[in-house]
Amino acid sequence: MTDAKYWRGLSDGRVACELCPQACVIPEGGHGVCLGRANRGGILRADTFGQTVSVAMDPIEKKPLYHVCPGLSVLSIACNACNLRCDFCQNWSISQMRAQTTPLPPAELVKLALESRSFGVAYTYTEPLVWFEYLLQAGALVRESGLKNILVTNGILNEAPLRELLPLVDAMNIDLKSMRESFYRDYCHIEGAAAVKRTIRLAAEACFVEVTNLVIPGLNDSDEELRELVAFVADVNPAIPLHFSRYFPTHKMSIPPTPVSTLVRAKEIAQERLQYVYLGNVQIEDDENTYCPDDGHLLVRRTGYRAEVVGIDGGCCSGCGRPADFLWCED
């Protein structure tokens, strides 16, 4: 536990958290929506600092990050916290409820990453942004050790803490759940759409970014909304990889799975304006590969979570010489 950043005390002993748009006002002894920040004697404390609910080595493609150090594995860790309460969360038991944790101080994290021969650390599975103080301390040590910091995140953070964090971040996969504030309000229980869009724009100026959208039948899968989402990503940067992921019933949501035809349509729409579009949670032959946008040359071949760089030489397409849109690891 350590003192939290971005909060202010109120006259009645409560504290107002200013880390994210939830804007929790927390009474003495209480905690915020995220479970990770608590009022201890009129001081906001980061309760989950250094407490991990999951530690594993994962293929980077599992995040999904298809254009970051392809084919390598990364040490992946998670906190027991999240500032959303999504009805369709697949990790709700470790993000929305108290779960057993294990301490992993920043220095021990770096030691573990080096011993595991990982190229960096991925903060993932739950919501790393509410692990803010740990990200700052651990992220600085990770960088000093020559490793990369990867965030897999919902992107919902206020602007000031985001700007403080971004200089430590090498890559992010940001989950843009919908273009509509009503979706976030009704199914994620936060007014968060504007914050996610701001995060994507700011992050794209500071680090490598990929975007994921979980396509849920009847909620965010209309052609109109898909085109709106694609237009937004294209406006930020048409080279940002976009992942459309297939929804399956889980937690509080029982809507039937997304039809494969819906995902295929979403990809067709996205390819009108974006250079790299992928489908997740579905098996379609040749769909996971990366091709050069200029000459169609195969750059990376993927099968499941296995990736092989086959058409890139010196960071460029070996067919036409176009610079490849990837974040590479040092040899």
C-alpha cells in the first residue's frame, strides 16, 4: 500500500479520486469502484500497489498485439482492480471481485522479467491504469533495465495522469468498446467513451497503439457504428492495427455469440480506410496474417498465437521496401 496520486480531501473526511472519469467520492474506510484505491484516515491510498492477481508468460499476439515484437513472449501481470463493471467481462472474477493476490514489488518484477527472458512487461488481464502508482514506479525500473512496458487497457483515465504515464509506455492495446456514450453508460456503467477516444489520440502521439473492438450483436454491430469507429481510428492514423473480436456470452450478458458473418462484414468496412484489420476469437484461414499495404507482400504469417516474420528485411517490406509499421525489439 502506498499513497495515491490525483485526489483531494473533502471537509467531512471523504476523499475525491481524480484519476479517472468515475470520480469516486470515498468515505473513510471505503474504496472506489475500481477496488484499488481506498480512504484511510482521510488519505487516498493505492491498496493494490504491488499486489498481483495473475503472473504468466504469454505470446504477445494473445494481448492482442500483432505489430509489437511479433513471435515473442512477454511477462504478463495483473492487478485485482478495474474501473469498469462491464456486463460482458470475461475476467470479472479477478477484476470486479476481491481475489487472492501475491506481492510483486517493482524491483522483483524486473528481476522476474529478466530471468524469464521476456522483452518487457505487459500489464493486462484486468485494468492496469488504476494500478497507476505501481505503473509509474515499476515502469521506470522496467525501462531502466532495457525492457518495454506494454499496456492492455480500457483507456479510461483522466488527461493529467495519462500524460504523466505515457513517457514510460512503449505500446498499448486500447479497447474501444463503442463509439457511443450510451453503450458505456448502459453496459460498462461509466461515462467513458470520450475518455477512451482522448486516450487513443494522445497515446498514438507517444507510443505504438493497436485498438480492439468487441463486436456484440445488436449493441454495437450496426454498419453505421462500425463505419463511425473506423473513421475515428483512420483519422488518428490509418496504420493503427484494428482488431474486431468475437463476443461470447459471459458474466451478466446472455446475448448469443457474434455471427462470423458480422465480423467479416466489419473487416470489409474497416479495410476501406485502414491498412491493418484483424479478427479475433474466430478461426478464418489466412485472416491473421499481415500483408504490406502497398504491394500485398506477406510480412508476418500467424497460426493461432504463433507468428513468423517472413517478408520483412531491415524493418521494411522485402517486396517493395515500404517501412513496416511495427515496434521491434532490440536484438
